Amino acid sequence: MCSLLRKHLHWNLLKLVCPRHTIIYTQRLLSVVTPDIIVPRKMKGRFASEEQKRIITELVIKSSSSIIDWDALKSSVLSINRGYINEKNINGCILEACSQQKRLDLVKSFMKYVKQCSHGKPNIALELLYIRSCYKSRSELTDNDQYEIQTNCQSLFKNNLHLLNSVLLEGIVMGICCTPLWRDSLKFIKESKVEDNISLNTFVSVILRAFEEEEIDLGWTTVQNMFNLHRIIPLEIVAAWFNVCEKNVNCSHRRVLEFLRDNEYIIRENLAELIRSKLNQSGIKTTTTMIYHNNGKCKNCNQVLEHAEVTNSDFKILQERFLSDVMIGKNIFNNSSPQELSDFKDFIEITAPYDVVVDGLNLAYAYRGKIGDHSLTKFVMKSFIEKKLKVLLIGRKHLVKMLGKEFDFIKKNAHIFFTNDLSKDDPFVLYAAMYSGIDTKILTRDLMRGHKYLLGDAIIKSIFQKWLQKHRLGLRIRPGNEVIIKEPITYLQATQESANGIWHMPYQEFKEPGSWSKPDSSPDKWMCIQM
Ligand SMILES: [Zn+2]
């Protein structure tokens, strides 16, 4: 038995024989831990909480047996005044500590103790925490444990159907996924009626179990459902799929690449590196490469990437969806006044179509600090005007001052619409461009991700992505403030397979929070994969 526990037991024994003495003894001990002279008054609470946590964690880490005097632990923690752990939350705190250390034996022992104290009925929050703790150590669960969890989950579901929310559902699904009845999770999800709010962990629990059981179709259908709702693929899902591939020769690494291709999803560097290492382990060669902007050629293998194609009929579908459902129906102009919106629509009807629509505010922000004041806007506008293009500049009223004497020239040769300070400019830019037609280009750094997700179905999202990429001009600023307007990228910026079986996978590199990212949506890196 550890010394700490011995100490707690000693305190308890003292309490029994001489309660008054114990109080004094405890206070004296505490004064050693948090002496009044050194600790500022305000800090007492934090120090007391840390001491409470330390007592629990130390016991959990050091205990070599699951036979613990939980009463003694609780009273020694609660004997410390001013800490955040109290009578109401102590059970949760102890269980959480056991769970964090993945001490399934202590998790079970403590829950047994709680059930004895509360005559078999712990509250739902503790019940859910217990299930999550078991999920963390699911590989160690015995048949009896699984049976107990299964019964728990079934009754939790049955008894709480009326108040089932995504948190409760997540706990129940995590629990049932630890048991042979894991397929019931699908029934629970369906009957819960929280479809739009199913948590990521709920999906992940089902997917991991489905992959473990090699229920491949079920696994991937759930991956797709998860992706549709959360737009994310957790690393553990991809790692689990690669594990399936190692065990089952009928399963291929390609499935991950196909998923990225079909969803045109650009992953982050950490997932790309996981894919790289797994492919390399299977003897597949991967090379970090770059794609030449002007012709879409891979520097490594010389293959030309697929062309991003947007046909007239594709554009018509996109235009209709945008101008009616998305822009107006879903109210993305919600920061604009109805009068402003109405003025804007009238203005566009009279003045469109444009060759180029410039997002003035975005331009100013995106390149802030890179080039002085609004000289970038001046340069860009003058350059379009000189090419005899019909340009619309969307901006804020303060631009007039910033542009100074150049404003008159721009005003004379281009169209300008000023929005209110509260309005978001990107819906105006998209509206003007969509209204103008398939050939109109836009100049913005905004990735318009929010709008893409409002479009609903995957086909329209894909058309939008391609349209955006093919119609968005870029800027490059060279030393000496030389500004170059870059034509849009014409190759498809998504994972793709060439005719000769070489895959190209784009990904975003890891960036420190707050670091400056380059002002266009093109992926930072590409991987050339020779299958
Ligand atoms: Zn290549």
C-alpha cells in the first residue's frame, strides 16, 4: 500500500477516535502545503485545487492494486478547503483521473464503490463518464464487462429517449461499440433523431469498430456521412483503414486516395505524412513535388494534371443555385440592410456584365503590410482599366480617402459599389460575378469556404470549387513592390489519378497559429505517388 494511502487511512482512523484532534492535525498538515505567509490570498483556491488533484492522481498512478479505500481518498481530498473539488463533483474527478491514466481496474473498482454508496444508481453524467473510460481501455474489457456495458447502454437509451441529445447519444454509441452488439449503434443513431448534430466521436466509434470487424462498406459509408457533416477525416480513421489493409489483401490503400479524390478534399500535412509513411511501408514510392502554375505539369514525373472543367450547363446550375437559394434563401447577406441589398441588385442589373470583380476590402487586408496603403488597389484597378476590361470594385466608403487623387480616375473608368461597414463583402463579389456570367473573373483572397458549404450537394460544391479556381485571379508581389496579376489556375487542385496510375495529392502545410499564409487557395504542397 502506498504511503499516501496509509496517510489517508491514518487520518480517517484519527477521525474516528478523536474527531477534534483530526481537524487540527489536518489544518496543520495543510498549512505545510499551502503556507499562509507565502501564498497570496487570491491564489489559495488554485493551490488548493491543485493539491486536491495531486492527491487523486498520485494515488491512481502509484496504486498497484484495485483495492482502494475510496472513502479515505474522498475525505482527504474534501478536507482541503477552497479547492474546486467538492461533494458534488468528486466522483467525476476521481473517475476522470482513473480514466486519464487508463486504469481500467480502478475505473471498475471506483464505479462499484459508487454503486454501493448510491444503492446501484449513479447519475447519468457519471454513467457516461464510466462508459467513456471503458471505451478508452476497450481492448482490456472482459466478457462480463462488455455485458454490463451493453445492458447499461440499452437501458440508458430506452429510459432517456425523450431527452436524447448528441452528448448522450455519443456516450451510448461509444459504449455499445465496445460490445458484440456494436451494430445496434446504427439503430440508436437512427432512432435518436439528432442526425444533423451527431458528434464526430459518435461517427469515429462506429467507423473504428466497423473497420476492426472488416465491415468495409459500412465503415466507408459512415466515413462519408461523418465527412458530410464535419468536413474532417481524423487521423485515427485513416490509420485504422491502413490496419485493415495490412490484414486483408482485398483492401487497398487506394481507397483513401479515392475518397480524397471523390470529395475533392485537401488534407493537412499531418494526415499527408501518415499516408506517406503507410504507403512507403507498403513499398509505394512517394515524392514531395510542385506543380507548374502555367501548365499544370508535375515537376517530379512530368505528368500534366487534369483540367478543371466547368461547362456552360454546369455554370447555369451553379448560377441558379447561387442567385436564388444560397445568396437570398440562406440569407448570407444577413449583415446588410434590405435597402443596401436592393440597391446593390439594381446596380448590378443596370451595370453587369463585368470582366472582373475586385474585392477591395479583402485585397487591402490580405496584403496588409506587404505593400503600402491602398497602392495595391490603385495598381490593380489601373492595370485592368488599361487592358480595357470592364471592372467592378466592391469596397468600403473609406476607400475614397485612401485612393486620394487616383479615385477620380478609377471612378471615371470603372464601376464602384460601396458597402456598409458591417456588411461582408464576399457575397457581393460572388453575386456580381455569378450574375455576369461564366467568363467573369474575380480578384479576392477569400476562400469562400462558407459559401461552398451552403451549396448543399457534392456535385454543385465541386462545380463551385472548379469555377472559383478557374476564375480567381491571383497576385504576386516581388521585391521592390512589383505587382504581378496571375491568371487563374486551370488544372484541377484535388487528389487525382493519371492514366498511367500515378496519383497526385495536394495538401496544406502545417502553419504556426498566426503565421502569414499565402494569399490564394492553392494547396501548399503536392505529393506524387507512384503506385
Ligand atoms: Zn508527379
